[in-house]
Amino acid sequence: MTGPKSRETKYSLSQVYFYLTEGCNLACRHCWLAPQYQPGENKSAVLDFELFRSILEQAKPLGLTTVKLTGGEPLMHPRIREILSLVRTSGFRLVIETNGVLCTAEIAKLIASCRNPFVSVSLDGVDAATHEWVRGVAGCFESALAGIHHLVRSGLKPQIIMSLMQRNKLQVEGMVHLAEFLEAGSVKFNPVQPVERGMKMHESDEALDVHELVDLGRWVDTKLSAATKLHLFFHYPAAFRSFSRIFSHSDGGCGTCGIKRIIGVLSNGCYALCGIGTSVDELVFGHAGKDTLANVWYENPILNRIRAGVPDNLEGICRNCILKNLCLGSCIAQNYYRTKNLFAPFWLCEEAYKEGLFPRSRISATTTTSNAKKVMNSTIV
């Protein structure tokens, strides 16, 4: 759908993902974006501040409510204080993903001053040896803990994100205890995805296989969650979760980004589906210095293909999943990275189906949109 009719679309732009920096101060072995490692002074590309301001101004009439700052490492941006102040004065909700290393008391207070801020901090081990093996830089464990401390002292309840792999899989329960001690608000467990550096971890068997992920996710959802007051979220598709967890306010989501209502902005000023644009040129949609956001949002053929085709054109097990309306293929960016097909099934679901691990109660070869909704509204697993 293009042309004038597309401007009548029901899809407002609710969130912009700003990938503020091309580089990162850590060298994580699993990163799906693979930013350039930049120790010391940042010399990599960063998003121009005036361009950032212009995008916010253009996005507001399109429905923007939330600004997400990520990277690379967003706190490396030389004008991060001005960026945070602008988000605050513009009245947008702030979501920020950081490794915590550069989160000073001053920065934490600026984050806390924004509207309804949500901060996630990556922590991949309960000890320095594990975390720094994953993150590739000595001393980053204590720095991350200090950053979390500053956030908590500022009145925030940050989310701890733990990327799961063979090296740290036995520290899952310990991470929950550490998060409790740090006074975090929640813990999210992210399987390493087979994208960029994560692909190498899958190929070398350093990532968890589908059997391990399904078993671990079930244990986190049913056993570990019951033993803590923290909100725990195991980041895998909705098909593997109970309906009570899916529709629980404490669940943290169903494993999808809301692909029809977001757009990414890369550090070089290009619009893209998300950060995947750093790896996949065809998922870059123009440049904010040349193309208006409204034209990109309404007229880009790939964005309109996704809106028109998801979930009904999804393929493989995703086509036959009764939760496809909710999950939307889990991650279109990753699906495309692996297959060059916007409607390819999510890798974990497809592998689980081949191994006989995909829940049979979630499969219906004749499911329609209407009866899928009836199933979701009437069934508790």
C-alpha cells in the first residue's frame, strides 16, 4: 500500500529506536550488531544532535510517544546529556539500553528526570570472570554494578538483561539473587541470537540449543518466577508461554517489538527497520537529512509490505501458530537476516518444530484471525 491511501493507515509511529553510536566501549562476543570496539575516547560515528532534534519534531505528529536510546553504547555519545534533556523537555517516554559502564550519578539523575523512564543494563554473569569473558573488557563488571547502583540511588528500578550461553547457563538463579541484592526491578533472559557475532557462537556450540532454551525457559517461567518478587522474563516467542503469563502485567511482553509501529535511526542518520540496517543494506530506507520521516513512514515499500503481510503471510510454523497475531513472527529483522525473506519463520520456533518441541496446542493448520482470538480469550494453559 503506497500513495495517498497509505497516509490513512492505522499504524501510527509509536517508537523510534535511536542507535546513537556506531562504536561501543565493550567487545561483546555475542552482539547481534557487532559495533566497532572503541576503548577510551569515542572516535566512531555518532548521530548528529541537530538531526536527532529534527527527527523528534517530525515524529511527534506521526504519533510518537516513546524514544529508545541504544547503540553501540548510547552513553558514549558526546552530547548524551543534551539528548536526555531534549527527550525530557519534549515529553516523550524514555527507554534506554546500556551496558552501565558509563552511567555516572549525574547521568542516572538525568535519565530519572525523563517521563516514565525504563532502563535496562546488561549483566551476563554473577562474577567478574564470567561477565568480562562475555563482554571482552577487564573491569567492566564492577563498572556495570556501579552504574546500576547510581540508577537505583536516583529512584529507578532498572532491568537486568542477561544474555544466555553455555558459559553462564548455570548462573541464571544466581543472577536473580544478584538482581535482588542490587534492588533491580526485573530480570530479562535473552537467548543469543544467530545474527552477526551471535551466529559465530551458534556455529561453535557456545550458544544454547533449542532443547536447552525450551527447558530453561519453562523453568524460569514456572519455578524461578514463583521464588522471587522480581519480574522475570524469558525472551522467547509467545508460543512457548502459558496464556496466564502472556496476559500477565508482570510478564514483560511476549517476545515481539511491535514491528508495525517502530522505525530505527542509525548513527549515520539513516532510517532503517532497526539496527539490522547496519548489516543489511536493503533494510535501510533513506537518510534523515534528505528524506522526510513522514514520507519514509508512509511510503516505504518494505514497511508497507510488512504491515500488509504480517502475520497472514508468515511462513513455516509461524503460519500455523495460533498466536501469530500476537507474536508477529517474533523478529522480522532477524528472520530476514538469515533468509532474505521478510516472512520467514523465526529460527527458534522452526527448529523447535523440527525437533518436536513446539507446543502442539499452539498449532492449527486452519486457524484464522478470528478463531485465534477466540482461543486466546477462552483458554488458560
